[in-house]
Amino acid sequence: MTRTIGLDIESRPECIELLSGALYGMCQPVLPAAEIAKINLAMVEAVNNAVEHAYHGEPGHPVRVELELAPDRLGLRVQDHGQPMPPGRLEAAAAFVEPDPEDPETWSMRGRGLFIIRSCMDTVEYEARDGVNTLSMSRLLATGESA
Amino acid sequence: MILTHRNIEGIDIVSLAGRLVMADVPEVRQKLLVTVEQGSGKLILDLAEVGFMDSSGLSVLVSVFKAARAKSGDVALLHLSPTVRSLIELTRLQQVFPIFDDEAAALARLR
């Protein structure tokens, strides 16, 4: 059985926790805690990006999150109507800067959100079309849904 | 977000709790930077009760670490939950932050 849920929040950091509650409610009965934690981290980072970069931290804009839990994979989509991500940004996130204890310049977390998303999910795709920006992610599940 | 603040032999020990995420960042960053500024710059962050952190939470730790280093101090992380530890390892920040499971060992490092 595939279960889906769609959630709409306002672009405020305080609202993001609500999404985590829904994700855990959907996945907790069927997925291991470590698996849910990775998906939750990817979701929070993706929504953070929408709030912080697409809407420049401005509240009052819509962010939509769709979750699709199938027996063998979890699909996650985050949509906003803000400023699109510059071309190539997602691909550039793969180039990880190794933190050097002696070089504070390498400690920055800027841009690490996309790296984290790519590390937590198996596929990550971005599309900006007709004023809607969509980050689509999926993760293959080690443990199938038993319900 | 900040549960307790103790000082042992000039070393500040701050315990955080809950989620360290974008919504909490301005308040926590400001409080921790004030702690570093007003103290010796030697700080232990006890994260035992922090169940979730995102990259903006990590950016707070980095800011505080930079501020501490700027006054010849140091920051040690104590009691990481599995979720927080896995985020720190994912971003390889264990190469920057000293991490301890034992407060006495963290204090010995910062003395």
C-alpha cells in the first residue's frame, strides 16, 4: 500500500517542526528510527532552503511538502514560489569542502544543506517551471512497509 | 533552548535541550556568543537533550567555536545523541570539534 500526504505551511522557521511531526506520524509504524531521521533531516534542509533562499527569510509565503510512502521507497517533494535556485547549485553541492581544524574558512555551513540532502536521499532533482520550484527526492527503503 | 549554565574553574558549561534548528538559531547564537564574550572563551556544550539539529544549528556551533578561538579559547561538545552525532560526522565536523562522552574528560581538555 502506498500512502501519501500533502502539507502546506507558511514560510516561517517555526512552522517547519509541524512537518517533522507529520513525517514521524506517517513513518514511525513502518520504518526504523535511523531511516526516518535521515528523511527528516533532508526534509528540514529542503524546507529551510525554501524559507531562507527562495523567500529570503520573508514569512507569509506558501511552502508545500508532499510525502509518498511506498513499500520500497519514500518520495519527498518540496515546492515554493520564490526565487529559483541558480543553475548548477545542486550539482555543486557534491563538491564537499573538507573542514580543516586549522582553517576556519573551511568550517562554514553555507551550502551544506544541499550536501546533506544529497547524502540522505538516493535521488535529488530540481525543477523551476512556471513560477513553481520543486525539489524532488527519494530514498530506497531498507525495510519494506508491512501495513 | 538553554537549560542550564554552570561555570567550573573558569570553564562555561551550557546544556541545550530540544531541537537546534533554524527557528532557534538567532536566540541560541546570541546567548552562546555572549557567554563566550563574557567568559574565558572556554566552553563545553552539553547536547545530551538535543534530539535534532540541522545545518543552521551546526552554523551556530561553528560561530561560537570561531568566537572562542578568536580569544584563544576552545569549545568541546559533550554527550551527542545518535542523530546529532551522525549529522556532525556527515559534515566531518568531528575533525574540528573535540567531542566527549564524559564531562571530566571535556574539562581536562579545556583546562
